[in-house]
Amino acid sequence: MYCVKCGVKLADTEKAIADTEKTIGFSSLEPQFARVDANGRVTGIAEGEASILVYVDSIVELVTVYVTAPKIE
């Protein structure tokens, strides 16, 4: 399991999707490092940096996430 570090906390997207008629979506530009599901949950795949597109209707934002290997203590 990989750890995902993100400079931005995504909101409760499941509730937002249910409460709106707007089109809300997510897409990873580097799925080899991180994947994102339809609810905005990001899963780390391998160490690296991934850009996640977040869009609401015609508004698009880019969020960068950093995936690191877990620390073994």
C-alpha cells in the first residue's frame, strides 16, 4: 500500500455529487502513480507525482498529489 500526500484536501465529494445536478468528475493524468475513482478517492499505485483533474461542469482544476512508499518502523 502506498501513501498519497496532497497539498489540497478534497471535499466530501460523494455528498457533493448527490446534492447537485452538475457534472462532477475526476481523472488522473499519471495513472501509473495514482488513480482516482468517480468519488474523488485517490489511490497510490507507485512512488511518484501525479496530476489529478477535478472538474465541475466547465470548471477544471489541477491538483498535484505525491505518492510515497510507506515508512516501515
